[in-house]
Amino acid sequence: MANLENEFILIAGSISKKTEKATIDFAHDFTRAVTKSVLAAQGGLVVYLAGCPTNEGGDALTFDWTVAYEAEILLAGSPPARQLKIVTSKLAMQKKMTPEQRMFIRRLSAANFAEIIYLEDDVVTGGNIGDEQVEFATAIIALGGGKGVSDRARKMRKRKLPVLPFDLHLGGFSEDGQGALGLHANFFKEPLTLFPFTGEQVKGRLDSMSLQEPLHSLDKLADLSVEMFQDEIVAREATRSPDLLVITAIAIELAAAKKMFGVGEDVPTRFTAHGVHYWPVTIQRPDGPLSCVIASLGNAGNVNATAITTLLLSELKPKKVLMMGIAAGRRKKLSLGEVILSERVVYYEGAAALAGGKLAARPEMPRPGLSTQQDLNAYFATASLPDRLQDHANKLGFAMPIASIAGEVAAQLKVSPATIASGELLIRDPKLFESFQGIHDKAVVAEMEAYGVFDACDKQNVPVIVVRGISDYGDKTKDNTFHKVASEAAAIVTLDYAIHGWSRRPAL
């Protein structure tokens, strides 16, 4: 099913007084069908409510009130989500509306189904109304009308937002231009001016979307319209630099990331110019949508991590990076299934070869930048963190095992900051693992990619944090039993940190 969350559709147009009643009714029925489809897709609608022009028979010649009345019916009993943006003015409410209409608007606002945007009374003009509608709209459906529809479409084109015109012969209330019919004819000549990213595909389907000679039912046409907008949004997002790149190393980590971020099997794989697979996805934050890309290094090791991360950063240009996956944890310091966020990474391979075959450790110890450290500190100080993690776990169907023969299992999903020892060794020696604390006494996690990812991000000034679920203790008990649990635990924390941890401000 299409998802138009945070998208707002404007049904722009009007009807001539000369138009036959059957055609008028048909247009309003389609408007109701579109309203239903948009709301079902979690989208919203933009309307201008003032007086409602009618013909001699009392038929409404614009679509805004039809949208609003239908929305009230459809939203009844739903959780309030402000899926209707009502543009109006105080003067219009007092002079052009009936008491019942004013009460209707206030009722929608009081129920938190609608947001009212008031224009200043002394600047209410057709152009200003259009400006205000277009400011909030992210797509337009055009029906009939004249210059007003054409003007709104022109403003949307400047913002590279989609305009879907229909061919229904409605005329226009002011009889001052071709409106939707002109836009429809132009679509076949310049499709990318109206759907900047999927115009050619829409052009190929536009004839079958006719309202003048309908092939489909109105409900089907409305659903197809919503799907077209959804396809345009997906294509548009794919061309943008993502807010966040989520990197995994091995297949079980990738599967957990895709599962947690809602990337289903039906989501097509995309490819960078160098053939690296990735999957775009948008998640919702309190401050708006966050565009993400999930990718995999394909193999373990810091050398590979540096190379693949560099390719991804160069091509996708993400604003921030989260590396997630599994790692070994020091016994009695961490529990199986526990998750850590990197406060620093110790690259233990760095050394100088001295006389007599001696090696002098010269580790590198990158840390997150100041802004990222501040984000980490604020994240761990959030009282709701445990409840949020449990809520994510419940939605994922994640449950921590009660016990393991390998050692202590975390009693519940939890996350803490830790220092990571990163190198090229797959650790199965507890004494070697313990020796890392001689390099840095807080090094209680060992893995093979964090330094490579950190190094690549540092060279391109991209903030990065590593998220690791503890899958083993780096000793003789090491096996694959806890890989899935640790991967999913890390994925849960990764999603939660993407939503509630990292701020959108530029990194320092």
C-alpha cells in the first residue's frame, strides 16, 4: 500500500456554471475518492475554505468544501493527526461562511484533525491564496479551472513537485484559461515538467487514467493517482543525498538492519556506480522524515571497510553514518545481547618494529566529533530510552534468550557507551583480548571494521558512530549461536538512535 505520510495533496480546480450536473457530480465523486485514498495512505490534503461558489442549481463549483466534508467523515474515530490543512482568513470566516461552516472548521481543529492557516485579511488575493496553498502542498491534482490552476501548477513546477492533471471537461468558474486541460495536453509534450522524476512513466499511463472516458472506477483511479505520487517521491528521494547511511558488514547484520528499518523483500536493490548494493528507506522522526540508505560492506576487515565506505561516501554523500553489527565483548564486562555505542575506537594493529624483533604499540584512537559526543551524552541521559528500546523490540518480535552455554545473557535489551578495539584478528583468545586493555583500559569490545569505517568518514568529514551487539566473548566458546540475536539488538538501537539520538545540526 502506498504511503504518503508527511505529504499534502492539493486538489486544484473549478467548474464552469455551464457544465452539466452529471459531470459536476462525477467530478465531486472523484474528489471524494481521492480524499479517501490520500487519507488511507496516511497523507494529508490542503484546502482553501471561504465562500463556496455554486451554479443556479446549488451545485458546488470548487472542490475544497467537498474535500473537507469527506475528510471529516473518513477521519471520525481515527487518531488525530492533522491530515487537513485549511487555508482561510478571519474575514472570510465571518463574511463568506455560514455559522454551520464556521462551526465545522472549529470542530475539525478542536479534534486535532485540521490545522488552520489564517491569511491576513488585507492581503487576501487569488495569488496569495495560491501561494499559501502551494507552500504546504507537495503534489497537485488538477481538475478543470483556468488561470488559477495554471498558476498553482507553475509554482509547483518551480519547486519540482508533481502535478497530475485530468482530462475531464469541466470548464472553469472564471472561464479564463484552459487550466487542467491545458496541463494535460502539455504533459505529453513535456512530462518531466510536471513529474520531474517519473514523468515518462506517468506519460505512458496517462491515457488509461482518463476521467472523460474512464477505463477504471473512480476508486481505482484515485488509488492509481496516489501510487503515482508515491513512485515520484521514491524516485525523488533516491536522487538526494541521504541524511543517514547505515553500514553493515555481513549478511546476518544486513538482514537485521533491513528488517528493523522496514525494507521488505519487494523493495528493489539499488546499485552504486561501482556495484555496491544499497536500499533507500525513509523513517519518521519527531522533527520530520529522515532519508536513510542501508548498505553492506560484503566482507569483514578494516581494509575492506575503508575501501567500501569510501566508495559509498563519495557516491551517496550521506550527512552521517551509523555502522552496525556484531562484536565480541569482554567476559564479566558485557553480557551477550547487550549493545554498545562507540565512544572511541582503538586500532590496535598500529606498531613500530624495533631492534631485536620487538614491536612498540602505536595505536590510533579516533573519537567522534564534539557534536556527536554531545548527541551521545544527551541520548544516554534520556529517561525514556529503556521503554523505547522495548517498544521497538516488541514491534520487531525480538526476545532476548534466557540463557546461553557461552555465558551471561543480558536480562533485557540495553545499550551503553564503550571503547572498541578494532583490527584484523578474529578473536578467540581471551588473553589476547585482555591485552587490548593494556593499550586502552576501556577497550572491552573487539571487532574488525570500526576503524576502517571511522577512517573513511574522518577523511571526508562525515560524523560516524559504531553500534555493536555483543555476540560472543572472544574465547573458545565463540560460535554463531548469538549472531542473529546480537544483530537484531544492534539494529533496534541503530533505529532508535537514528530517530532520537543524532541531531540534524551540522557536525563540529
